[in-house]
Amino acid sequence: MTTMLSHSYRPGDYHSFEAAGEKFIYLVSAGAVFALDEVANRVLDMLATGPMGHADLIGALVGGGYAEADAEGLVRELRHAQLILSDHSVPAPVAPNPPKDFPLQALVLNITNQCNLSCTYCYEFGADKIATPAGKPKFMSLETAKASVDFLLAQSADRKAVHITFFGGETLMNFKLLQEVVLYAREQVAAQGRSITFSLTTNATLLSDPIITFLAENDIGVTVSIDGPAEMQDKRRVYKSGKGSYAVIEPKLRKLIATHKSRAITARVTLSEGVTDVIGIYRHLKDELGFHEVGFAPVTDSGEQSYSLSAEEMNSVVSQFHALADEWMDHALSGRPHGFSNVSETIGELMQGANKSHPCGAGLGLLGVSPSGDLSPCHRFTDADTHSLGTIADGIDREKQSDFLTRGHVGAKYECQSCWVRPLCAGGCHHEAFVRYGDTGHPNLHYCDWIRDWTDKCLQVYGAVSVGNPEFLERFTDRKALS
């Protein structure tokens, strides 16, 4: 019979990195970060050259001055943590599927699919869309909006807090409805002893004093779609006439940021061909306009559009991300928040020990609602009939939801199984996958190398701050919990 002493050991599934002069590992099976002592590092270094038998491994540790009992204990600990695996180790399971009755937590209400801008890269009528289908409304009615609130409360089970995001088109083109929904939803959750938060995304062109006052007084989070200073913003974020939008929104944004103090005001930048000066854009939005947080994302595209980022541009983007990540780290080490949300979001996930079954909550804890009341996995699939998951009136089509989630599960993506970033990435955005590959369950292979590079950088930042100012991370966790 095979005994423990005849086992061979090999390295587990982890990613090693260094920060602040110390060695760390990111353990894939747990989605967790560990600082390793000298002896544990020595074991991993020995196994990196090839498998070792139990006796040989213990002998090497004893020969290095370790007591045999301590060596045996260390090996047991490393096996238990799956940092090392034996011949008979049970493979770590992939992230489990959420239960079929997983309760909703949020809805994205597309209260209009109309927009007063004509951004040249907009996905509103992209690869998975056509013009608003005949007979379907362009603006959500109050009846549909109230039914959506009722639906969220009914489908959220015993969650004490739920969330609604207002989206478009341009959200503020239906601001009157937004006001009424906020008041109605607050009444409904109060009657149930629950709470609700709100946010919206806007291009800021329709902001006015009354709107700003309402947003501030009702603690509504605001994300502004903006691509930077005038020369960047006006390249693609234009009116139908081709006129740029920066001159219109700049004074409105200053007033919004000066007035709305109850929630962070966030800028969301779309990077596209020619709009890649990440550091310059960040400086303008954060330091000159005063946004609290600034986040960046490459444009969604099939790879063939004129606005697509080239590989050279993407490399430049990642390099600038690294520079801003170093700033984020320096701020954190001195106890100051920075505002580069691409780092903040990844650090937040690392601290939560994220081990995702799916890239995001789309089709799971979150659904999109079209102006007509159709349900979709998220706002990006709104009015895409081929991705409908039911209606507010008839409920969720569980068969379609199951199909979407089954194909989107990280365990169904072959290429992800050997990637150490899978607990955080899970293959990437469903909509991006559809636009690029025609399949919502396809991993976003065109971003894999960049994502691994960026995650490694964030791990280094996390490790350095955990050594140099762990109190900042504790406060950071508290702030994230309240946001």
C-alpha cells in the first residue's frame, strides 16, 4: 500500500512576486495573498526544479538545520494550504456555480435608449444591436419603472440593501422619471424595513442646478463618461453635428463636483485610438476638474474599427497604468487616498479574497432593464433581443439565464484553467467577448497578457502597502464597505 512517505511533491497553483523586499505568493485556489518565510520559500524553490519525494524533501530541510518534527509540520501546512501538492492531492475545485435561486442585488434601469451625443465608438447600436425595434418605447414609462422597483424587491429575497443604477442613452434625458423612481423606491423599501442606494451614469451635457441639487440631496452616486481635456473629449464624444462636447460640460462638472459632497464623483474614460495619454487625462480630471476617482477602460470593439487600440498603444497604456499605480502606492504608504480607481478596484478584490465564478454580476445578482421592461444580463445587452432574459412582467427566463451563466462560468473557459489570474478575471467581460468573438462565454484572449501584467503590478502594490502601512488597508476596507 502506498504510504505518505512515498509521496512526491510538486508546486501548487500560485503566482510569486516580491514587494518591499519580501517574497509573497498569490494562491490561486484561495484567491489569497501570503507572505512566506525563508523556509517556506526554500521548499518552493526546491520543488521548482522538479518533484521531490517526501523523504528527500524532509531530508533537505533537516540538512539545512531544521528539526525533523518541524520539517514534517511545515510540509503538512504547505500541503493543507495547497502551496505544494502530492501525488494524491485532490485538485482544487473551480469556483462553484451560484445557487439557482441567487437573489438579485441590483438593477440597471435604462430609462432611455436615446442620447443627445453621437459618440463614434458607442456600443448602444453595436455588434449586438439594431435600431430600437418597432413598437418598443424609447423612454421608460413610470409604470414600467415602478414595476422594476417592485421586481427588484421581490427578487432580492432577504437582502437588507439593494441598488438601482440609472443608465441610458443619456440618462438625464428622462430625469423627471428618475426623480419619481427615487421617491417611489424609497417609500417601498422603508415599508419593508430595508434600504436602497442609487447611482447614475451621464455624459454631463444636461446637468443643471436643480438636477445637481437633487443628486446631492438624495445621495446619488454619479459616474461621468468623459475622455479628458478638450482635445481628447472632442475627438469622439461629439454631438450629431460633429461639434465637441467639452466646452458644454466643463462648467457643469465644476459645479457638480463643488456641490455634490455626499457621494464620490467618478470619471469613466474610454481609451481609443489617439486617446491614450492616460497620465495627462488623469491629471486633468483629478487635479484640474476635481473628480474623486478616475477609471480607464479600453474601447469595446471587434478589433477592426478605426478607433481600435493598436498593440503599441495598449502597451503604452499599461506602462502609464504602472506609473499611476506607483503613485497610488506612494500615497497609500503616506496614508493618503489617490483616486486611480483601476488600482483601487483590484486592491479591493484582493482584500476580499475574490474567487470569481463569473467575471461580474451580470445575469446573476444584477440585471439590465430596457425602456420596454425587457430583462438582459446587464446594461450593455439592453434591447439586444438575442440576449433577452425575460421581462419585468413575466419574470426571469430561468432557462436562458442558466444557459448564459453556464457558458460564462470560468470553468467552461478552457484557456482560463492554466491562468493564475482567473479568480479575479474569470475570462473577462461577457459583452466584450460577444463583440470580439460572437460568444458571451468566450474568454477575452486579446487582453490576457495585459491583464496578467497589470494584476502582477497591483499585487506588488498590495504587498508593499501591507508591509509599509497596513493601517491604510484597514481603513481602505472600511471605506469600500461604505461606498
